[in-house]
Amino acid sequence: MSEPPPLRDVIEAHGLGAKKSLGQHFLLDLNLTAKIARAADIRDGDAVLEIGPGPGGLTRALLAAGARVTAIERDARCINALEDLSAYYPDQLTVIEADALQADETALLGANVPAKIVANLPYNISTELLIKWLKAGPGLWASMTLMFQKEVADRIVAAPGSKTYGRLSVIAQAASQPSRAFNLPARAFTPPPKVDSTVVTFSPAAGPCNLAALERVTAAAFGQRRKMLRSSLKPVFVEQLEPVLASAGVAPTMRVEDVSVAQFMALADAL
């Protein structure tokens, strides 16, 4: 069968102008979508979950690499365009109209778990989706290759002591191993957003993570960044705080931005 029509023709034929309310910024450069597929290390037969495929630019690259793609799309306008694409890649594409924040990905993927999650995420829900998948853990995903606003990516990979180090940094680095892959300028998208973007890859964490406890500890600690830990964490640990801090190797006078991910995990374990 011939190649799929140009993406701009698909957008025009289906009336797929990007919706600001859905955080849509379409990536139409097929060289860049292929680069994302390479960053995700897509192999023939890989099970892939894609969120927010829109007109299917990245979807094409994943299918061309041999992936079996389950695509979750909230925008009903895009469904027909994606289903048209499946004709060019028989038995490789499953399109599901759903809200990714509410979807049960494990049930939708069935026997295809753990899958590789690859997505140009809608900016307005990117952090929520990341946390959702980190909580699901490696039972859902074998790897993740996700695009974020650059400032969000900076926070995800930030090291202790840096200005961008925060709660998201700790949770992401405790529950996975994130790494910056490459940046994309705003002009690469249609319409161009106001900020540049970054693709981040995630592999499973080296060991277990008590994420529920970690969320409580980091919420208290980073909720009062200007205070010393002996003040910000007192409501969480009450009178047990001093020995808990000592066991985690954390000085009571430390500022939250200087506490390492490993130390935060030790505090979560103590909680």
C-alpha cells in the first residue's frame, strides 16, 4: 500500500486545528518524530502506549519502526484520522477514545504489559500523567519516552542544590531513572508554544520506592522551603523527628533543597 498522506493534508481534511484547551501542539516534522522513536529504542513487535497522538505524526514513526501501538486520544476529531492510518499498518494500531487521566492503561493493554510509553504529552496534564505512571510502576511500563515543556523536564532531572530541584525531582528520581534525551525548539511545533520542549527517557528504578510515604514527606518539606527540616517535617514525624533525621543522615538544620533523593527515600521508609 502507498505511504500515508502528508500530515498537513490530514489536518486539513479532518479539520484538526490544535485546541488550546487540550494543550495541543502538533509535531509534524517526520525527522523529529523518528528521532523520538529512536530515543525510545523501538524494536519490531514492541508494545507501545501513546497518549494524545493527535493527527498521528509520532504514531507514524512508531508504526514504521514496527511497534504495536495502543493510542489513547481524548479529541474525538482525531479518531477518524488515526483509524485511517491503521489501514497503512494492518494489525499494528489500536485507537481508543478516552481521557488518559481516567483510563486504566493496564486493562486497555491487556497482555501487552509492560509496554513502552511514548508520547508528546499535552502540556496541561503532563505532570499528572507522569505521577500516575510512576505510581503504576514497572508492572505497566518497561520504559517511558515523554516530551515535556523544557522547564518541567529541568525539574524532573534536577540535582540537589540546584534552583530547579524540587518535589517532582525527588519523586521522579526515586520511582524511576530519568535522563534528558534532547531538546526541541518551539518552532518545531504547530502552533508553536511559548516555550521549548525536552524529551526525557525513563527506565525503572533500581529498587523499590515507598511512593505514598515519599509524597507525604516531600509535600511537607517542599511546602515550606524556607524553613529548616526540623520545622517543616515536625508535623509528619512529631516527637520522633530527631532520631528519624539522624537515621537518614539528615541534619536538622538542613534546607530541603540540599537533601538528596536517597535521604528522602530513607525518611519515607521511616514514615
